[in-house]
Amino acid sequence: MVYIVGIGPGNPKYIIPLAVETMEKVDVIIGFERAVASIPKTNVQKIIVKTLKNIMDYITENIDKDIAIIASGDPCFYGIVNYINNNFKGKTEIVPGISSFQYLMCKLKKPWQNAHLGSMHGRQEDFIEIVKSYEISVWLTDKSNSPQALCRKLFDNNIAATIYVGLELSYADEKIIKGTVEEIKDKVFDDLSVVVIENIN
């Protein structure tokens, strides 16, 4: 059996009990380096990989083992689940996790049931039109679409908004920065951040 286990935003305190139970009962835990470093201590064998293909190769070649693939956040929110579903025909079970966007919205004390939830990780969305259409939109950023790059797009399109940028969420060096579009567009942030845009147009 292959378990796809969400491990939350990073701090082990935010890993749900079922995820811990699952990781303790499998033969092998596999994941990217930062994810493996984020889980509680265990005697279960851990394998660090660099690519999704490494994961696929391992679970395909070890079909007789119980394996936990660990993934940050929730594996069903722009996570690893799509890749596994499209490439692996064996039996799987998913254990949910707390997404970084959920964590940030709780820190901001803002409900998100009517927000647009999007990701710029290796993809392009109709960013400007979406921001215009929603009072709140939440974005996972990447190298090409950093918080400052998104704010430059907003600035160029004359969109006024309050911006919140979440960095290293749940870790000891966590930062949550609030500013206007004009203030944020000239700052430098980590590529992998969570951005909340509160449209005030």
C-alpha cells in the first residue's frame, strides 16, 4: 500500500495524529529533503529524493512494501496527488494535511470560504482577472511569480490591494509581512511564499 501523507506547513506540531500513525506503521518513508527533515523522529527507514520520478521509480519497484510518500501542506492542494494518480496504478490512501494557505489565513484571522485559491508553481493563471473578480485571492508563488513580481503586475494594471506575504510559515523564523502593492513590489522575498491579496478596488 502506498500512503500519500500531508505533513502540514512545516512545524511538526501541525502534523495530524493520523499522519504520525501512518508514518510509524509503514516500511519506508520517502520524500524531498525538507519534508523528511520536518517529521518527528522515527526508526522507520527514510529515503530522500530529488524528483517526482525518483518517487515513482521507488514505489513501482517496491510494490510489496508499505510506503509513505510525505508531502508538505495538503497533498491534494496543488500537491503530489495528481502526479501519483496519473502515473501509479497501485492502491493508494491519502492522509490530509494542513495547507500553508490555511495556516496563513488563520494567522490573519480571515475566513477564506469565498476566496480564490491559486498556485503559480510552474503554471500560469489568469492572475489579473482573478484578482479583480475576488475580494480575496490566495496564491502559492514560485521563482517566476514571486510576491514582488505579482505586485508589479498589480501595479502595472492599477489594482489597489492590501498584500500579505507569508514566509517560512510555522517555523521559528516565520514572517508575515503586510503592505500595499506599491510597497511590496520593490521588496525581495523567497520564491516559495504564500501571498494573500485583498482587493480594495
